[in-house]
Amino acid sequence: MPELPEVEVIRRGLLPLLVGKRIIDIRHSGKSLRTPVPLTTMRERLIESVITDIQRRAKYLLFLTDREDLFIIHLGMTGKLGVCPPELPQAKHDHLFFLLDDGKELRYHDTRRFGSIHVINRESRQTEEPLFFQTTGPEPFSDSVTANYLKKKAKGSSQPIKTFIMNSRIIAGVGNIYANESLFSAKIHPRRPAGKLTMKQWQCLLDKIRAVLKEAIACGGSTISDFVNAGGERGYFQINFRVYGRAGKPCRNCEQSLQKTVITGRASYFCSRCQKR
């Protein structure tokens, strides 16, 4: 599943290709995604509108238009967005096509169809947009996310720290890969109860979360299976993984064999020497 860095990389790649472009037609494969595609609403609200900005909220991409409507895409597990010539042959899992006034086409490709598409009209944005994101916590880079904020949220919690920081209601966008990497960098065991971290540990972990995410964005994200950016290029942060996917290999800090366990249904990698419980 594309995580925050991958979605941010896609956003940055699409910005120069789409901002200022007018949507002149929308086509659909006829297949549903995780939710039904609101094709009628999309055609009514988006055709002849100009894309004015592309923002990111957690793992969602938000397309703003000159009509002040909001078009939202969640990429699910295998979603991709790319800009190409319209004469390029349609791939099997291409599901949405946005013809632009510069002659190019924005395509949404989703093999497993777990993505979702939403349109919030200008008239209802003031009430619907906050409702749409009401269960999504603040961004990791937000000033509102502090060590004190996290410590208060975790007060009395026996939940494993890895599960806690992956809870999008607490902090948005810290997926499995980057939770593993951040905890290793902070030298915190993934099973440590969240409520037992000290303020110093919370500050260290928050700093490492931000550093790992920034590094991943700079590397173009992580390509585990089929992630590509808006230009069809693969990310390369995976070559910098310290623990993720490296069970049985030597720790890059102490050379002890890395371990793998399952925490709340997710694969978790750690060094038992560097990350003491």
C-alpha cells in the first residue's frame, strides 16, 4: 500500500503536470473501486474546471479546482496516477481517464481496485470536508504533533507502541514500513507499551518519524512490489531500509541477526539488542 511518502511523491510529480490544466472529458472503465465511482457527479462538477492545486491529507490526494469543488483520491493498495498521451493503449487495470486541455490524459490505474474516489461540492465543502477527515489525526509534520501531545494520547495505554503510532486517529500517515524504520532509529522495541515511554523517548521517536519520512520522500518513496511515481519511476528508499524486510540479516548497527514478529496483524522487524523492551 502506498504510504505517506509515496503519496507525497506522487503529489509533487503531478503538480507541474496538472495545475492550470482544464479537464475536458472523463471516462470510466465501468468497474467499481472500493466504493462506487461517482461518475455522474464527477462529470457535472469537474468537466470544464481547471485544476488549481493538489494537496495531500494523510494518504489522500486532494485536487482543488477553480470552481472550488474538491476531488479526492485514495490510492488503496495498488492505485497509481500518471499523465500520458491519450493514444497510449489502455492497460487492463486502467479505470479512470481525465482528458486535459493540453492534449494529455491523467489515468488512474488500480489492479486490486481498493482505491476510492470522492467529490465534495463547493456548496457543501465547509461542512463535508471536516466530516470526511474527522477521524484522521494531525500530520506528522504538523506543529500540533508534539512529544507532549503523543504522551498525553498514550497515557495509561498498554497498546504496543508500533500499533499506537500507526493509528491514523492519533497521527496520520505513519504506515507499517515507516513505523518499523522509525522505531529502530529511536531504539524502541515495537512491543513496548505506548503508555510507558518517557517524554525523552517520545521526542526522540517523533524526531525519527519525521526524519525517516523526509528521507523516504527525498528518495522517491519505497518500491516493494509495483509502486511508481507520476512519471512511472520506481522509488528507491527500500535500499536504505535498516530493518523492514531484513529478518535474519545482520543489524547495521550491531550485526546481531534481525528478528520478525507479527504485531496487530502486521509484520514487524526489529533488533533485540538495539531495541530493548
